[in-house]
Amino acid sequence: MFVLIVGAGRVGSAVAKSALAAGHEVSVLDEDPLSHERLDAGQSKSWEDAQGRFTVGTALETDALIQAGIERADVFIASTDGDNTNLIIAQIAQKRFGVEKVIARVMDPARASWYGEQGLHTISPTKHAIEMFERALELELA
Amino acid sequence: MYAIVVGAGKVGRNLARELIVKDHEVTLIECSRARYLTIEEEFEHAVQYGDATELWVLERAGIQRADLVIAVTGDDEDNMLVCQVAKEKYLCESIIARVNNPRNYDHFKLLGILPAVSATDLILRLIEHEVPRYGLVHLLALEEERLEIIELEVSADAPVAGERVADIALPEGSLIISVLRENAGFVPKPDTVIEGGDGVLLVLDPGLEQSITAFFAPDGSPAEA
């Protein structure tokens, strides 16, 4: 599988590393060249030596997406730090480039659930955190 | 009419002001606290503080009954998201989005967010209008009707030189209305043959200048005004 990850923050870079370790072809796009360091951190080989790909560019630039290999991506992960950016680029991946599996990180639970109803696979860390806190609180108060 | 204007920069503020003068009900939404406080004095209850890409902020502004949502923030993703949600979730009848980076225009189009207005594009179009870069002369612009009449000189090596009018497949939205030859003009018939050196008058939809020029003067040499 070819996995394209846009946004190499804590989440994006960790998912990139585990996808690469699982034997997938992984390409990462981030506007900050320094984010590359996160891909190298804690690894015995550099990201490129491990056959990972890294492109510098912003997510809305069609050229950058193409350079990062979106045209042959099987999976597209939108994990930048902007909810709206993630929601928009996930739709671009889906509608313009026909990427089959698209996942967007959306902090805001309300936006995550509405776009989820529209057929976009969204993951809301905030929603998970709320649920975990509620469960922990229940246990504490039990 | 009830309009929600998202983004209280220069564009948003002036739009809101104009709409209020024209007796429309307006809510302006601004996500910068500092900017909100500065303009609150002028707009009073017509401005709300909040991030309009949050659904509850839009609902608080009454998006369910809005006739028009205008997104004019400086961020294209935010403008796209606000308009998409307004149109598809809240079934708002009309939306208008501002495009900050003209390269993003295709994304707006892809997501059905139209009309999308780009200041850069508007100015570029004006420049092309004022400076006949494509070797054509604008004779008349019918702004309201969105039509214009232009004059072009047919170069000797033009694809249309020697062709019958009926055989020239011009883009949709354009029509040859007159041929100028040897100091006289006439309305062409389908079997009129266009010759190099002719002047032609065309009526066309704005924006077709470049593709039209390719038919008549591929090298873009200026026509004689």
C-alpha cells in the first residue's frame, strides 16, 4: 500500500513511522522542512535510508501533492494542525485525485461528526479524550 | 434579507456596512478578540465574537434563517469550510466566498463553492482589458449583460485564414459579427471566407480573449486601433 501523510506533527510522524515499519510505502508532506527531524528521531536509519519519502510544501498546493505522489496513493491521511485544512484537503484527495481511503484528523467533535455523516472518515482526538476522561471520572467516583 | 458575513477585515467590514445601509439585517463574525473589540463600537449587536468554522458559532448567529453567507476571511480553507457547511448542512440558499490565493480557485470549484471571488483575478482581468496584450481592441463592454465586443486583425498565418465562417469552430460564447476588408465592413454569411489582413469584430463572453486570439492572431501582434 502507498500511504500519503500530510502534516508531520506528533501524530502524523508517528503514524508514518509505524506504517513504514509495517512494510508500506510511505510519503510525508509538510510545509516545515524541520518536521523531517521528527521522522528520523529514535530510528536507527534516517527516514530516506529506510525508503521513506519526504516533500516540503503546503497541503493546498496541487503541485506539492502530486510531487508527494498523491496520484498513486491508496491511503491519504490529513493530520496537519488545522481542522479546516484537514477537512478540505481530505475532500480534494477524495474528489480530485480519487484516493480510495481518506482519513482526516479533526479536533472539533462537532465538525468531525458532521463530516463523518457526509462520508468522510474523521478521527477526533478530542472526542476520544472526552470519553476517556468521562470513564476515568466514573471510575474515580465509583 | 439576512446576511452573515464571516471575517471583519477591510472587506468584511465594508460589506457589512453597505448591507446595513441598504436595510439588510447583518451579523458580522470575527474570531480575533482584539479586532472584535475595536469594531464593536461601530457595529454593536451586528458583530459577534467567535470562530465561524465552529458550528455553534454559526448557529448562535442564526445561520438556520440566513439567506446569504459571505466568507471573506484571509484564510481560504476557512472560507471554503464556512461556505460548505452553510450550503450543505444549513441549506443556506446563497453563498459567496473570497479566494485569497488564486491558485486555490480550483479547490473552491471542486467543492461547489461558487461564486468564489478573487481580487487578484479581478484586477488581472482589468489589466487585460486595459492593455491589449492579446492583440485585440476592446470596443465595447456590456457589463450588465456580461458581453464584450472586440476587434482583431487576422494574421496571414492564422488558423482561420482561408476558412469559411461556417467551418470555424469558435469557442461557445463567441460570434463573428462583422468583417472589415478594404475600408468597408460587412456582416459575414456562413460561406464568407476570412482572409489574412481582414479585421473582424466579435461579440464574446468576457474571459474568452486569449482563446479567441489563438484563432485569429496566434503571435499576438497588436491590431491597428
